[in-house]
Amino acid sequence: MGLTDYQSELRDVLGTAAEGNGGLLQVIGGPGVGKTTLLGSLKEQAAASGAVCLTASGFADDAAIPFNIVEQLIRSSTATGALDVVARWRTAGERYAEDEHDLLGSLVREISDVLHRIAGGRQLILAVDDAEHADYPSLMCLLHIARHASGTRTLVVMTSGQTHHLCGRIHSFHHLYKIDISTLPESGVGRLLERDGDAGLADRIRASCHAISGGNPRLVKALLRDHRKAARSGAGGDATVGAEFRESYRRCLLCHQTPLQVAQALAVLGPYGSPWRVAGLLEYGAERTFRAMDLLNSAGLLEDGRFRHPAARSVALDTLAADDRARLSAKAAELLYAEGADPVAVAELLVTADKTPDQKGVAVLWQAAQKHLDEGCTEEAIASLRLADRADLSRREHMDILMALVGALWSSNPATAEPELDRLLAEIRTESPADIPEQYQCFLLFMVLWFGRYADAEETFKWSSGSGATDTASSMAALRVTRQWVTFLKPMLIHDFPGQDAPDGEVDGLWAANLEHGLQLSVDELGMEIGHLQDPRQVADFSPDTMHLLSSSNHFWFAYAYACRIVWALAARGESEAADRLCGALFTAADNLNMKTPCAVALSMRAYIRCRHGDFTTAIELAGTALRSIPPRGWGVAIGLPLSVLVASHTAIGRLEEAQRYLHYWVPKEMFDSVVGLEYLRARGQYCLATNRPYAALNDFMVSGMLIDQWPVDFGDLAPWRVDAAEAYLRVHEPAEAKRLALEELKLSPDRPLSTRGRALRILAMAEDPDKRRLLLYQSAKCLREQGDRYELARTLAELSQDYLSTGETQQARTTWHEARKLMDECGMSAQHESRRELVVDGVESAGSSRPLQDAGRSEHAEDDVPGTPAESAEQPVLSEAEWRVATLAASGMTNRQIAKSLYITVSTVEQHLTRIYRKLSVGNRQELSRRLWLLIGATGSSSG
């Protein structure tokens, strides 16, 4: 039924009463369902028929004031003189007890006579809203009038949300009318939306609107207003919950005190709310609690004792003062703890209460924090640990909590972890650190290294190396894990680090595959699979107070350290595919635990691999996402990893302004003592080459070499500084030095990646005599093809194309160039074809020089000059075969005499050919001829007309 139907029913009752069939009309309905509107309609109809309608409202706070409702009824009339007797009635009423029926009866009859005299013979309607909050004397008076209304035109109207306390008193009434205002069904919600909106809108949001509002008309209209506001900004198909809904829901709750308090208690208990727990929390009787919940359910404010929408619970919580919420939360925590509830539920309430916990509370908070970490709820874990940290704890307990807090903060936002790390170090220094478990010492070492705090690292390292026995499973596992971090964050510390490095077998593809599989295992399987516990029986070696280190989040830490090391090792050896897969598994595992920092590191490593493989577009996307994941200050020395990828990738595709932007990021000087510093130096050197600063580039490359020579760890091809420096030497016209470094690289272990050998062969080709160049370029291309390094292969093919061009083999030059251009497209270098062409075409200055990419501003228009574009193919000049031969040799840098000797013609004939060539191609010198000739090769696809 809709409100119109209830108004029609009300009209019928009023008509019946006007005919002399007076009695009691009971209107039942919760807040917001239309009781107020129906009472308004009652007053309008009474006024239209000439009846006297007196009104009053019950309030829970006034229920103890005798005759309060009667006083309101009299005040609503014009007969203010009758108020003189109210004080007397109230004085008398204060002396009565419910069992003194004679006294109350005489008062009731007198009041009845006064109210009828006010009517003056007209129809009398006494309307009381929220009658369940009426004071007892007034209620007895109203029931007396209603009981004796048979045969009169007097009608008593009482609205309420509950009927339990009236049922026993009204069952014998001769004329009893009832209007039960229920919530709207889904079809009724649709009709209401259609009336106030349109059919299309009603059809779209009807179902969701009914689910959220429970059919409460007031809430339905509020949702409609919210949806209309949101529709201006492109709302979806479901009803929108906004400020209007929240305010209407709040008003509905505030209508009745007991239901409001029940709703507040349910909101505090959250998913653990139940009628019995609410009764215990509020110290209400069960009947009172169930009655209030029935009212909330019937009004659509709850559904089976649960909030229909998170916004509803939020509104109920907002109606609580901060102190009241803290008090209820603390009491609810005690209630759930006594029931043996989930520690997570108890901890959530303790955190909300924000009171210093006792020993039991600390235990609950610790358990909850560990569970939160294992489930990826990092922020909740941090909140639990921060509260536990405020308790009066022993030194060891306090360190346990601080350690866990620092780790959780680091995994979420390392910038917030450093202040807590300072507190932790200060607490450790107050007493001898000898009693700190090895796992904690190693953890501290990683943390201080991450932030580049090398003085603290040396102190912590002494704690680690000077502690007790390291032959237990837990100690050895911790040391092996920490070696991985030390190797990359401060290699110089490895000199005296206890234990041995992992065996060579741990960095092969099979081990990587096993680790990749291990990262996808369940919590129980993970620890045994990744190698930090090779034998399940070794778990007995872990002392009870360190067993929490075997939670799933700590399992991940072991796997994470190994995975990072193996990714670097595989990348250095050129096994990009296996490294990329392992990075993917590492990111998924970290993401499942909601660890932002490990996710960012995994993304950065994957970006590094993609960059080495020539997939610059993906590398930029991954590294950019990683860099934005956590604040720059939180990256510590590791910030060089995403920055180096972004600089190198943007440089490779010619976006030099973007590369320069990332070089302007502040980096800690300690970063250059880490492996990520090597990659940063290399990327910066490549940028310097691209911006025609070869000496600055050479400095960066040589510094990398010096660092690697000092470190006691063999990083293989992690930073191939010799090849990088050789390329820089070519740019400063020192081919002999370039050749020396290239040969030195080639003489190294045959296990070096083919990509590095391919680069070295290309550099050697550029530094050698022209007659030896082609064979070396062939060998370079072969290595790079096998390795799958598209970027470096494109560079080698471009050089090879130039070599073909220098000998007049224009068809081979064109074919090779087109393959190079295709590879450039795959690497995201479509806009750099012209720049890459100049890398090999402009060889006039030095036969062995390799020119850099041109500036980014020029590259924006380079696509217009790409061979084969419509601008160049519209109308091409025609050269004869003889002219083509002369032109290609001239473009390669040969003098006229050398050309004549090569083609067995006279110098004069060469000059004549060049005159005609310059005129046909509209060029004025050999450098312009070189560029123009290359465009012709790409555009015509042939060497002659």
C-alpha cells in the first residue's frame, strides 16, 4: 500500500467515528514510513469536517512527568483556561501509585470531562504521536476516553512503532481501528520514484533503492535526491548514497531514544552485533532490546538486525559523541573477549576505544596484528601495533612490537617507518644488544641500509657478526636472507659478513622456476618450499618466542629476499624471460599481502628487465607506477632503481626532456654505494651521450667500473661498464681505447650474456678498419638475435645498413634499414627513425664514430623525415645507375679521387656525375647528400630509376 491508500483508510475511520462509532484508532509504523504525514492529513480532514482535533507527542525523556500528554492536548486547543487545573492534576498525580486505582480513576474522569467541554458538543479527536512514550496517567486517561467512546463521536488516535505494551489493555475495546503503515515493497518503491521522477529512472534504480532503504518512503525520496545530484556528474545505474540519505537516516534514528541507542550499539559491534550482545552492552532487558530492533527492522532501517548499507552504520556511529563511542567500544571489547571472540574483532574495538591496553589487551592486539599482516590488512595491523606500543611492557615485548611496527610501516610507506626505527635503535642501545635474536639484528641491518644510514649499519653489523652461535636453522635462514640485501644495498659489508653466499645452483633457471612456484603456494607450504627451511624437522630449532616469524607475511620476506637476488642474477646473465616471470610472481605475492613497498620494488625490477630487453614503453609504465606507489623519501637508496629505468628508457626513445626531469629527482649520496647506484650512473651516462656530453658520460661509466672493482661480489653483466665506456671513447674520437675495452669485455668469461658480447662486437666494428667492419657487425647481429635484444640489434643493423650503403649495395642497405626500423617500432621508438638513421649515416666526421640520439625537440618532427613517408614519396628525382654508385660512395665519405679509383673512371667523370646529382637532389654538400640519399633509398625501395 502507498500513503494515498492509508489516507483513504483514515478518511473511512473518521467518517465512521463521525456517525457515532467513536473508539480508538491505532496507527502503527516506524520512523520515516509516513506516520507524520498521516497525522497531518488527519488534522486537515478534521478541520474540514468541523471537528476539534487536539494533538500531542510522546518523548522518552518526558515519560515520567505525570499528565504531560494531557497538558499538551489542552495547550493545542484554544481553551487555555483549562490549564489552571493541570497543576492540580500533576500534584495529585505525583502522589499516586499504579495500584491506587481509586485516586487515578477520579482524576481520569475529571480530565475526560474537561476535554469533552473543550469540544463543545462537536466531534472530538485526540491524536497522540509516539504513544509508546506517553506517561502512564495520560495513557490511562486516553484509554478511559476511548473505552467509553462507543456511541459517541469521540476518536482517540495513537501512533506508535511498537504495540507490545498496549495489546493487553485494548483487546476488549468495542470499536478498535488499526492502520499498520508498513514499508513499501519494491513495486511500491518504483511507483514512488515514478511519481517524483520518471519511469526510466525508476526502472534503473528501483531494486537498489529498495535494498538500501528497505522501502522506507523518507529514505527512498532521499536516495532519489542524491541520485539526481550525482547524475550531473555521471552516476551509474544503481541508487547513489549521499548526504541526503545520511541526513534522512539520522533523522529517523533520532525519533526514538531506545532504537537510537540500539542502532548505536549495533554500529559499534559491527559484524559482531546481535540482540543479546546489544542487550549486554546497553544493560537493557532482552525484551526492550528485541522490541527496539523490531521497530528498526519494520521501518527498513535494519534488515534482520543488520545495517542495509555501510553508510547507515556510519550515520549511527556519527550520532555518538567521541567519549560515548570510546566507552561503548571498550565495553564491547571486554564483552567479546569474555566470549572468546576472534582477536581481530576485539582489537578493532580496542583501537577505537583508544585506551592504553593491559597485558591481556596487548596479547590480543599482537595476535590481531599478525593476522592482519598475513591477510594483507597492513593499516589495521599498524593501528593495533601502535596501540600495543603504548602499554607498560617488558624490554623484549616492547622490541617485538616495535620491530613488527617498523616492518609493517616499511611495507606500507617507508617514510613513516624511519622515526619508529630511531626509537627502536635508541631502545636497543640502552642495554646490551647481545640478547637480541639474530633475526631482529638482520632485520635492523636491512632497514638502516635501505635508508642509507651506513653509520647505523656498521653498528648493527657488529651486533650481527658479534652475536652468539649462528648454526641454528633460524639464525642461518636470517643470515642467508640478509646477505641478499647487503649484497645490493652495501656490497662493501660483505667482506666480513658471517656465513657463505648461496651456491651457484641457486641462481639458475630451475631454482628460479621453483621459487616462482613457491611464491604461489599456500601459507603452510611456502616456508618449506623456498629454501629457508630445507627440512621440516628444522622447525624444532626455532625457539618459541621466534615462532611468530613463521607467519605467512614472514614467509614472504624470505621468498622476497631470494627472489630479488635471483632476479638480478638472471638479468645479469641475460635470462630475461625467467627473470620477468619471477618478478610477476613476486609482485602477485606482495600484492596479495597488500605490501606496497615490495610491490613497488617488484615493479621496478620488472621494468629494469623490460628496459634491458628493449621494451621501453612497458618499462616506462611499470617504473612510473612503482615510483608513484610510495613517496620519494620512502624509497631510500632504492630510488635509483625506478629512476634509472625511466632515464634510460626515455633516453633510448629520444624523450630527453622527460629523462632530464627524472634526473632532477633528489637522490641520497649513499645510493652510489649500492648496486642500484650503478644502474643510475649507467642511465645518466647514456643520457649524457645522447645530449652530446661524452666526457661526462665517460666519467659515469668509469666510476661504475671503479666501484665494481672495489666490491667483493661478482656482479657479472649487471653493469657492463666497459662496453658503455668504449662507446663514449668512440664519441671523443679515441677508437684505440674503445677497441681495448671492447676486446677486454670479449675476453671475459664466455658465460657473459650474448647481448653484452653483441654490443662489444659492434663497438669493435666501429673502432676497426672499414674492411673488417662488416664481419664484426654480422657477429654482433647474430649474438643479439639469439639474445632477443631488439634495441641493440636495431642499432647494429643500422650500422650494417650504413656499411652496405658505403659500398654501393643499396638494396641490402634498404632491406637492413627496414628491419632495423621495424625493431625500433617494437621498442617504442617510432618517432626516432630519423635520429637513428643519423646515428649511422653521418659518418663523415669519423669513420669509427657513433653519433648520439638527437635532442628531444627535434625528435618530435622526425617522423616527417622517416624513409617511405608520403611527404618524401610524392615526387622522387631519378638517378641513373652510374649516378647512384657515385652518390653512395660520396655519401660514405670518399674523396673524388678515391671514388674514381674504386669505379675505374676519371676524376673529371666523378665531378660531372656529382654536379648532376647535386642538381637533381637539390643538395649543396656531401652531408646533405648523405641524408637525402638515405631518404631516397627508403622511399623508392630501389637503387635506380
